[in-house]
Amino acid sequence: MHMRTFSVTPRLPERLAPLLEIAHNLWWVWNPEAVDLFRRIDHDLWSATGHNPVALLGRVDQDRLESLARDPVFVAHMDRVAQALGRYLSMPTWVSQAYPELEAARVAYFSMEFGIHECLPVYAGGLGVLAGDHLKSASELGLPFVGVGLLYRQGYFHQYLTHDGWQQEVYPENDVYNMPLRPVRTDDGEPVEVEVRMAGRPVRIRAWRAQVGRIPLYLLDTNLAANDPADRAITHQLYAPGEGMRIRQEVVLGVGGVRMLEAVGVEPAVCHMNEGHSAFLGLERIRVLMERTELSFAEALEAVRVGSVFTTHTPVPAGIDLFRPPEIEQYLGDILKEMGIGVGDLMALGRENPADPDAPLSMAVLALRLSGHRNGVSRLHGRVSRRMWAGVWPGIPEEEVPIGHVTNGIHVRSWLSDEMARLFDRYLGPSWVDEPLDQAMWKRVHDIPDNELWRAQERLRERLVGFVRRRLRAQLERRGAKPDEVRAADEVLDPEALTIGFARRFATYKRAVLLFRDPERLARILNHPDRPVQILFAGKAHPADNEGKKFIQEIVHHCRQKEFRNRVVFLEDYDVNLARYLVQGCDVWLNTPRRPLEACGTSGMKVVPNGGLHLSVLDGWWDEAYDGEVGWAIGHGEEYQNPDLQDRVESLDLYDLLENEVVPLYYTRGDDGLPRGWIQRTKTAMERLTPVFNTNRMVREYAERYYLPALSLWTRFAQSNHQAARALARWKARVREAWAGVRVAEVWADDGAERRVGDEFAVRCLVHLNGLAPEDVQVEAYYGLLDPSGQVAAPARRALRSEGRREDGGWEFAGQIPCERTGRYGYVVRVLPHHPNLTSPWDLGLVVWG
């Protein structure tokens, strides 16, 4: 039986027509007055629809809509919101004022998940939430941005626990026709479709568009009747299990995403890969260039690389997707044939050692090789990434591996409570919205009266406790708990007690159970008669991670013990909505990863503007944010080889911090009942951290450090029929062919003469270039003070100039090393390839030391 379909949209009274446009622009997510507008329509239905305005408008009673159209107060409210949206979309932006040349370009941001709001459940966790916040700040800054992701019909799983505390997963179907999405159509009203061939058959792809302020987000969908059932399932679940499913999803995202952008008339100059999942987009861009311009694969690769940015979020190789040649042949064979390359050629691009025939293709390595701009997501993670991927550039000092860092942030307005927003409006002025990076403005948080700030935090904690009681009661009823246990949910937690939050993915390295290493000591801390403490846990374990599920089960068992009952609560089904309540209402945010396995982490950033404080191991962002006055650090940044020793030492440090610093500071009150010391610390944290650890700063950094240089190179390479790309490919081939014969023959220097600070140390060398010219290389002195082990501690480099060619064919180079400090120096001469169009001197991974 062939089922024919049609769609029904709400019949809004003409006066309420603006509601539909507001509902379909996710700008409302970070605008409290817009949220209040929808809540005002029907408070209960707003909650029942998962805070989804499109579903709300589709389900609200028609009589109610007619009544609202006649309500002058509601209509005035709606008009204010509609006008605010109009002003937002038309006002000048940072890009229009600072970089107008960027406005004509397009930056396409590809991500496997986007966590914008709970009503659009196409995210699993931190990676998606960061991607959503990235789009929001790109909108605020006016970047010519477009997002590309997948539309999951079931998304990530919903979590519930058995009576024994074991995680179970359910996958409810998303009703995409009642989400803030619109199908992408041609001018004739037909759905826009593209095709990707996989496993010998065509896979049809459609797209839905979500509007995030100024930014369109295209979500790709293979659930089409024309597709084979196996292909319809590609966009069924986020990170779906099953043979070949991950590579098929990544082909749809990368290859299908580029084709969809072309179909809707978007030709990006810069493509940003948010993790290696989207690395196949580079192949499609290469294929398109080869088709349009008759560039060779090597030439098109050079053009695509300069216009590609890759952000890695993974601190361990085990988190990287790996594929074997049969999978590559099955799902990418057709596109490889079109480009005239074989499976082996692609495998070499994706192997750390291209010559290793047994190694799989790593999506991270492929992304590294297909991009000219690469970064980790915190200062520490940048160092970890350089160490982890040093093998891609063999022979290069670890600190010079071409992977930088842009520390993550949060979109402050998306996570900020209404109470704090009103305080900021009153005492900081409107610039906190328009210029969240203004550090001088954030100093005004000290002008907020202590009693007003504390009262706001008390209200947020009270709201959190009320929410937890309702949610806990509902999850106990679903679980079939006894009536007494359900009734007891109404009494859990104390609205005045110090409240600690721990909510994140339940991966074992995050050590959610570290706090329970000494249950008796923890019980004494939580149940102190005068200084009670309570802890809220939330988070999901990966469906295949039984160790993570055991952590959840252990915590649930602790929750039921007499000494922890009413003091420790585990909340099921962690999502964006639950996260908002937690980061707004918790006094302390706890983070206990094994350093250096937390690439960045952003949940702790979200509590700060809400008046919370961060207590964490010095990992990820906290390694660069902590200064002794903005929260607390567990340990001193040590890295352990023995996990049990690490757990023992850091759990003791955590207990000591709680007993001696955190709890006393919270409960030390003046005659007026205010914890002045605590309030001062929260203000200091707001002042110092909020203007730095936000996505407006982050996206500006991406724009200035990566997008603008990538755009400049992309434009330059496109000129004169991509002549620069052709020339660079020829030059690279010539350099690679000659490099085996490049050597440093001699180095001369007066090593024995004593130097004083301010002097210069002269270095000369003879280099044989094997047919290359001096302008093809950069000859450098690599030098620095030696540490006690005889290693250069903080290396520097100084270019040596060409002094001409000798009769034997060698070239002399000379220069000076500055003597800036006392001590024993070490130096060595090295030769690197050099070309004005290289994005990094290490692009070829070639170096000669002498």
C-alpha cells in the first residue's frame, strides 16, 4: 500500500501571523521575552511540548488563539518581540564594521550534531552544544555563516533507569513536521534533493532548514521513500551502531553536505570541520574543483586545503573513527574513480604513516591532511594534540607541530538565568549583551549589591530544588517505585544548603564516582548539622559503555542509602533543559577528569555568569582559567601513570577542599546573613572569566586567526584559473623529489668565545640544496637555553640569510643568535621548505637537521 501524505499548519488569526516567524527563528532561544511570549500562550502546553513553539502553535486550542488575537496586552507583547527580531536581523554587526570584506564570502560549518535547544534534539552532548553556541555567536557577530548537519529521526537516546539503577535507552521518533524546521524547496516548491552513490546504489538526500538568528542550518535527511531501507536508516540515530553505519553517516555529512550547499546556491570559500566526522567534505570539494577547472588531484588538494579549517576535540586516539580499505571501497569507490585516484591514495592521506599498508584510515589524520588550519579546543588540548599527532609530521619538534588552539566558550545569553540578566541590565548596562568581551564593563559586577546578588542566587537554588523534586517524583513513578518512596521525593534537598552539580557524559575518565571513594567521610561532609551539602548528578553513558553504566548504578545505589538519602540525587535523561536548571541553580560545579583527557569542557563555564563557582582538576579550560581566586583546583596539574594512586590522592584533595575551603566559605555569614566572602569570589569569577570564556570571543578568534587567512588564500588560489594552486602543487612535487639530497654540509661558529647579554652569536653554514634555489628553503638556527638534561627548554628560531653559492655548488647562509639571557645555550641549524603560499612551514612535513 502506498501512503500519500500532506501537511497541516496552524491556522493562526491574521493578527498573530508574526508568531509563526518568531517560532521558526531559533533566536527566541536566547531571548527571555520571546520565551515568555510562548509560555504565555499556554504554560502547561509549553512544558508538555518540550518548549517547542511550533508544536505549541499546532496544538493550542483554536478558541485560545482567537482570544489571544483580541488581547491587546498579548498582542503588544508579540509586537515587541517581532520588532526586536527585526532590529536584530538588520542591525550593524562586528563583521560589517570590522571586516566588511568577509560579508561577501561564506563559511560553512560542518558538525555531526548541533545542540541549539531541547526542541531540536539532534545532539548528544558537549560537542553538539558547542556547535549550537558557535552558530549563535556567529549570528550575533554577523559572520556569513551556514551550518551543515544531519536530521536524526530519533536523535540520541533518551535515558531511563531500572529499579536497580541500570541505564536503559529508548529512541522515540522525532516529529520533524512539528519542529522549528522548514523543508528546503526550489522556487517551484519542489524539495531540493542531491544524490550520493554508496555501495553501488544512489542515496537521495533532502534537507531541512533551521534558522538560528542570521544563520541558516541545513540538516540532511535520507529518510526518503526513494531510498533503500538500509539507506533510509542512515539519518535515523545519532552515532548509530551497525556495520558501515558510521562511515555512511559521514559520507552523507561531508560529501552530501557540500552537494546540498551547491544545490541551494551556497558556495563556501571556507569549510570548517568540527571534528573529523566531516573530513570527507574535502574530497567532494576536490572533486568539484577537478570537474570545473581540470585541475589534477594534487592541484585541487592544494586549493581545498587553504580554504579548510579542522577543529579536533579528541585527546586520545581511541576516540577517532577508523575505516579499513573495504569500507572505503564500498562507500567511496565511486567518488574516488571520478577523481582518478584509488583507495590506496586515500588511505595514504588518512594514515599517520602513509607507507604503512596495515594501518586503517583515521578520520582525524585525513582532516589534518585536508586542512591548512588546525586547532585543539584549549591551550592544554593544543599541547596534547601536538603530542598525539606528531607522527603526521615526523622529525618535527613537538612544540612546532602545526596544530594551534582556540579555547572553547559558551553563548552566555543561552545559559544565563532571567534573574542574573536583570541584574546585569541594571548594573552593567546594555553593553553586556552587545559587547560581552568588554572586560572593563564586567568589572561593574562589583557594583551589584551583595544582597541583590545573593537573593537572585537563592531564588535560582529554590527553583532548582522544586524542579528536581518534580522530576524525581516523575522518574520514580515511571520506575514503579513504592508510594512512600515517591512521596519522599517531595522532601529531597534543602533550598538553603550548599548545592554541588556534576552533570556530563558518564565516560569513565570523567570519574563521576571519585567523590564516593571514602563514603563515610563524604557522609560527614554532606550531613554536617550546621553546614549541610547536597549533590546533584546527571548524565548518560554511551549505550555500549558498561563501565560508565556501572558508575551510574553505583551512584543510584548510594542515593538510596540512609546517609545519602535526600542529599544525593541522580536525575535521568540529561538534556539542554535539565542543564539550564543545573548551571543556573548550583552553587558549585564539580569536574573530576583524569588530566589531560578533558579536551576543554564547557559545562563549568555556564555556572559562572549565574553566580556559581567551579571546582575542578586542572584540565581542559580550567588549566588556563584558574588563578586561585575564581574557584578551586583539585591538585596542581599532575599527570599520573598509576590511576589508583591518582584517584586516592585527588579524592583526598577534593575532601580537604570541601571541608576546609568550599563549605566554610559558603557558610561564613555576617550579621546580615550574607556570605560576603563567597559573594566576593563569585563576583571575581564573573568579572575575570565571563568576558573570556564565551563563544563571541571564540568565534572572533576563529574569524581572525583562521577564517580570514583561509578566505584570503582561497581567493588568491582561485585567481587566474587557480594558477597559484597549480604552481604550489608543482613546487611541492619538485621539493619532495629533491629533498633526499638536501643536507647541511658544515656549520661554523666561534663556540669558544664568551658572550655577554646583549651580544650576538654569529652562525654560518654550508647547505647543499640538490637543485633547489635558496628561495625554496628557509635555513634557520634553532636555539635556546639548555635545561639540566641538556635539552632546549624554550626553543626559538632565527632565519639565516643566503650569502651566495660556492664553486662546489653549495650555498652559504649566515645569521646571528641574540644572547638575551645568561646561561648555557644550545643551537642547531635546520632547513625547511619555504613558499609564500604555504599555510605552515611544516605543510610538507620535511626538515633537515645539521
